[in-house]
Amino acid sequence: MSNSTIATEFLLTGFSDVWEFRVLHTMLFLLMYLATLTGNLLIVAVITVDQRLHTPMYFFILNLSVWDMCYISVTVPKACVIFLLNNRVISVVGCAAQIFLVLLCAYAELLLLTIMARDRYVAICQPLHYHAIMTPRVCVQMTLASVLSGLVYAGVHTGNTFHLSFCHSNVVHQFFCDIPSLLKLSCSDTLTNEITFFVSATIIAGGCFSFITMSYIHIFSTVLKFPTRRERRKAFSTCIPHILIVIVFLGSGAVVNLKPISDSPLLQDMIISVFYSIVPPFLNPVIYTLRNKQIKEAIWLVMRRTLTSFRKIITISTHSYFDCKS
């Protein structure tokens, strides 16, 4: 596009122009997408059905699973269309919607992970006051606060980004619309946008990371004082999955979004973006089901009940059929 042309649509980028690689990327993304939806839907169903899991910790895991499904659905379906059909076009409105939803989902997930660290801290360090502090009302209020503040955060940054003029090029070097990639295309002065985005992201991500770190310092110091190895192992088993997700999510997000806009090897940024936009939603159900005994037991219970109900339906249908024949 010439310098005098204002962008009315953008072209997203795949990892490769080779057809065989595009098919491979499509299959990998699609498999991760289906696995993510299946795993998170299973967690939502199990926590909803099993009364034993109606506790603050599992309430937050349920909300995290819902946001995981939303988060990965914003980017992966369009990416699969790009890889397989080479249909790279996305409208300005579609790009703005994608940026808004990515920021909202990422922000809500980060705050939920922070709230979950607070929940584990109270459960392990203040067990006698747990039910008085983490009441259902408080859990709902914290969840709503994370969503509402996420709407404000996403709205402000999306609005600031699309107040700029885009006239240098319309090729976004990313498989989804994100702010760093768009700022490279603007012919306006982007310094204010870069500073605002960097400072706000640093404050929020840094604040959440500091809070999570301090929570786990207190948690580990308390756990190490437990008298038996079994108690220590049980306490660590509820914390380690959360720590792994936080490291992957914050680490990869920081690498892409908190470095200067100009210093960006494009393919490297695209690969790292996978680790904060696709891998955490994919890993959450795997980690929480494989490392959580209660969820595994609840899954088997739900599966047995479903199988028993299915057998009853088959038996009743069979008897009805032969009764009609006789």
C-alpha cells in the first residue's frame, strides 16, 4: 500500500508459504483447539455436577476454564483459515474486535491466576479462617471485578490503537491482531501508545507476579513446617499446577509485549505468541486433571454415571422393542 492510502483491512501472516507446512500447522492448531475445548468443557461439567467440588478453589478453576475456551477461540479458528485456505484478510473492525477480546481474556486470566494464588494462601496459611474469608459472595465479587476491570483495560488500549492512522502497510506480521504488530504499521506518532501500553502492562503484570510470588513464599514457608511428608505433598500438589501456568503465561507474554516495538524478529515473536495465546489454555485442563486427585475422581464418577444411564436407556429401549414385537 502506498503512504497516502489509509488501511481499510489488514493481512495476517502464517508461519510458512509452503502448502505442506500450512497443512501441518493447521492440523496442530486444530488438534490443540479441539483438545482445549474438550478438556475445559469436561472440567466445567464435572465441577458443575459434583457437589463436592463446589468450593472457592474449584469455582476459580471453572472460571479459568471458561476464559480459556474464549481466549483460544479468539485466535485459533481464524489462524486455521489463514494456514489452510490462505485467506489472510481481516477487516479493521474484525482486527479491533480481536485485539479487544485477546486483551480482555488475557487480563481476566491473569487476575484469576492472581486470585487463585490468594485462595491457596488463605487455605494453607490461614485454614481456620478460610471459609470466613473466601465466602461465595467474595469469590463472585472478585471474579466480577476482574472481568469489569478487564473490559476497561481492553477498551482503553483498543481505542488508543485505532485512533492511529495505518498507511505504511497493511500486512500484520502475526497470525492474529495484536497491539505491538499494529503499532509497527502506523504512520502516526506511536510513542504515547507505546509508553502507555508498556507502563500499564508492566504495572498490571508486575503487580500480579509480585503478589503471586509473595503468596507462594508464605505458602512454601508454611508448608515446610507441616509435620508429615503426606501433608506437604498434598499442599504442594495444589500449588504446582498453578505455578506452571503462571510461568508459561507471564513469561511468554512478557517476552513479546514488554520489549521495544522495533526490536522484534518477526518469526520469533509469532512462535512465542503461541506460548501465551494457545499453550496456557491447552495446558490448564491437562495440568489440573492429571495433578488433581479430586477432579480425576469426579471425572470417573461422572463417566460411570453417564455409562450407567446410557446402559439403562439401551435396556429400556430393547425391552420396549421386543414387547412391541410380541
